[in-house]
Amino acid sequence: MILLQLFWSFIQIGLFSFGGGYAALPLIQEQVVNIHGWLTVQEFADVVTISQMTPGPIALNAASFVGTRISGIPGALVATVGNVLPSLLIVLVLAWFYFKYRSLRVMQGVLYGLRPAVVALIASAGLSILFLALFGSQAFPSSTSTVSWFAVILFVLGFIVVRIKKTNPILIILSGGIITVIMHAAGIAL
């Protein structure tokens, strides 16, 4: 029964996640955290972090991690296939339509209309992760007592270094991890 639920949940995610993996994150969160309660918000944030650090598309990595967490290797396979199947079928159908009708204005209009929705989904996922990292919840805090100032400083420094110095983001991730390990080892409260 759980494998069927995993499959159905990830079919829905795969079916409605226009714009790639980052756009799928709010949909994955809704299914695995809010609807089914398979993961906590913190566990979901960890899955997103691991999915970003591993090679491959983030939505597929997240599906594999969630599936493994819920039902082992069979769960990973079922969740991953469920996530890929709608895209595979949709791309096959759209490729046929696109090559047959690519010169029609309606086709160009549909593609143009999907762009703002994709940006909104990506922004939603990014803000959820940002709020969770900085404030410990998915909403803006009502007081500054819940703010992780260490996380805020790391975020601002990382953002500046990536945007201004054009440093490789992998180096920023590694640096953030190393700084955090050093702070913990030194016994400094974060």
C-alpha cells in the first residue's frame, strides 16, 4: 500500500512540476510533509540539501531519497519511476505536437504563459528553504529571537561572494560546512 501511495504521490509531482526540479520542491514538500507526514520539515530540508549536493536532477534525487527513507530500495525505485513517468509521456506527446505544429502562435503563447508560473514555483521553494535555514520555520519570524544570526551571516557572505566574486558555488557550500564544523568543534553556540 505504501509503495502505491509513493508512486501516486510522485506521479502527481512529476505531472505538475513544470520548470524542473526546483519548481517541484514545493510540490514534493506538500506531498511528503504536509499530506502524508512521511518527513518532518527539517528532514525535508535535509533531503533538499543532499539532493542539491549529489549529481543529477534535484527532483529525481529527492524522489530517490524520500522513497528510500519510506520503503527502502523498492520505495526509491517506485518514487523515481513515478516522478519520471509523467514527464516521459508528456515530452513524447509534446515533441510530436511541437514538430507538427511549431509554427502556430498558440504553441508559442502556451510556452510564454508557463514562464511566470515556473518562476513563482522556484521562488516559493527558494523562500521556504531560506526561511527554514535562517529562521527555523517556513514563515517570517514574529521576533528576532528565533533568527539564526550565524546562518544569516553565512548566507549574506555566501551571496556576496557568489554574486560579486563569481566564485564557484561548490566552494561556498564546502566553506559553509567547514566553518560550521569548526564552530561546533570549538564549542561556539550557533
